[in-house]
Amino acid sequence: MNRREFAGAALAAQSWSRVLGANDRVRVGVIGCGVQGSAHVETLIGLKDSDNVEVAAVCDVFDKRAARAAAKTGAKPYRDYRRLLESHDVDAVVIAVPDHRHASLTLAAADARTHVYCEKPMTHTIEEAQAVVAKVRETGIRMQVGVQAMSDDSYETAYRLVEQGALGKVVIAQIDYSRNYRGDFWLKAVDADARPGENLDWDLFLGPAPKRPFDPERYFQWIRYWDYSCGIPSGLLVHRITRLVKSLALTYPENASAHGGKFEFAQSRAEIPDTFNMMLDYPGGPTVLLISSLANDTPVAHTLRGHKATLEFTSTGFVIRPQAAFRAEAREVTHQKTGGEDMSLHHRNWIRAIRVGEPLKCDATLGLYGVVACQMGVLSFRRRKYMRWDVEHARAVES
């Protein structure tokens, strides 16, 4: 290929993306029309007039779900995300599919110069997260990761106070996310109308996962299987670790260990544990404790424990209380939050980032740090090994 041919090919690839002005309508495609995807559809419909956004395409490997979303929005339905990206009908896509497909769909969208809102976790593995960050930087797309709590200002405000020394040296951070199920956990209804080869593309669902015959439970209850999800860390704790990463400007843990098992639901077909707890040591501190069970939902305080004071996050923001030894110099602070863990706010921020370059609340780099933390815990749990971060090679290894 000569220089002229190369330039022409590059121009053709970039021409898929419209240059959006501040007042142009943003055309969005929603890929994945299950429970979470449907929530995104409803949210985007609600923003149609106020934020000048349109659901222009919907896509799902199960035709029934795509048809339902199309009927609600008037959007064009697709089964194959690749056909949607080739259509030039959208400026941006929401990716709300099982975790193991997040990376491949994000990379394909970025190559099509299509902006991305990807549900958490950003990817299923550390290596995939690194590839996504590199691709986002290369293409310049605006990528929002769906940790909606980042649209609550409490965490960026906490960061500013930590940087100012309001807590002293933070030595421990702790946080939890638990639920309590009866009988079994994370069960989803199996639709008997799903017929692979007719109205459902099982191979497209599997993507890079190991090939196997169609299993309706693996399809409808994918969160319970390691091939497609990591359960508690990727479904719940990624929400929590991202809050602490933001509050303390954390990056890569030095060490990680995780513990738990299928304690209450020992007979469940699920591969993932019902109880999962992990500890992460970051360089120079703090130690981060993440606690979760699906068999007991008694809450644990969400705190940043500093030498001089403790910050506790609450439903309304946070409060800082001095340690007794430092009452004369540390001060009590109460923060009343603005924003919140709100899908509409998170989408609005993404749309403004696309239009006018507003800073993203949860960009790909923040998404990467969340994936690294959770995956180091997953690797520790599954290998029953203490994991450490290999700085030279940017990877998690056994300690």
C-alpha cells in the first residue's frame, strides 16, 4: 500500500464518525437489551428532549429482546453488533452485554470511531483492560465506564480533602457490598422461547469464551459462571473499589489476597462463590478491605481511616471525625453530596463529553484500575495464591 492509498484508507475509517457540534443530536445504539440494557434504553428515552439524544439502533443476540427494545424506541434492530457498527447509523454505543464480551465490542466500536459507554466491569481480564485503554488513547473516542457512583461528587471531594491532609496518612480503607438470597443466588428466569440457530446466536454470545453446546442457564444466568463473569468482584465490588480508587488516587495494588467460597449455597450449580472478601495493599498504603456475601447483607461502614481522622461515607455524602489524639488540630467536616449513583447523570456526563469535551466521571483509565484490583483478587481466590503486581511487565503474578 502506498502513502496515498494508506491515507485514503485512514480517511475512510475515520469518516464513520460524524463531527458533532454542541447542538447536534447524538445517535446512540444500545448493544445488549436484557435487564441492564433495558434500563439504559429507558434512561436514554428520558434524556431524548433534554439532552437531544436518540436511540437509533438496538442489538441483541436474542431476537426477542432486540424486537422488544425496537418496539419501545422505534430504533432499527440488529442481532450482530458488527452490522450495527458498519451501518453508520450511530455516533455512540452503550455496551450492556456479559462481561466477557465487553472488550471485543469496545475495541470494535473504537475502531469504528464510535464513542462507548460500557457497563462495569470495563473488561473481563487485566490484559483486555490494558488493550482498551491503549485503543481509547489511539482513537480519541469518549469512553464512559458504567460505575454510576462516580457521578456522586463525594469521592472527588474526599480526594481533595485527603490531598489537603484532612485525614493525615490514610492507612486502611474498608467498604462492602452484600445481599441476601433465599434458596440460591443470582438466578434469572430462563425463557423457553430461546432457540439457538433460530432466534438466538449462541456462537456470538460465546465470542472468545470456550466453545460448548447451548446451555440456557449459562445464557440467562451468565453471571454465575467464570467463563463470562467473576460474580461478586465484577458484579458488585468493582462499584466499591472504584470509589476508593477515586477518593485516594490509587492505581495498582502491590499485593492482593482473596478469601471465601460457596458456604451457604454449597449445592448451587453456580461456579462462583457466594462469599468473597479481599485485601489489597497499595504502595505506601493503605490496605483496602472489600467485604461481600450473598448470604448476609448486614452492612459494614465505608471508611477511610487516617492517622488524624476517619472519613465515613454515608447515604447523603460523608462525615470526617477527628481521632481523639488529634482533636486540637483536625476538624470535623460534613459533606452534603450533589449528584448521586444515577444512570441519567452518568449518561448526561458522557453525552457532554462527546459534544463539548466535558471530563468523564469514569474514564477508561479509572476503569482499568478497577479491573486490576478485582482481577488480582479473583486470581488469588482461584489459584489460592498471594498475588503481586509486577511493575516491570505490568501484570499480576504469584508472589
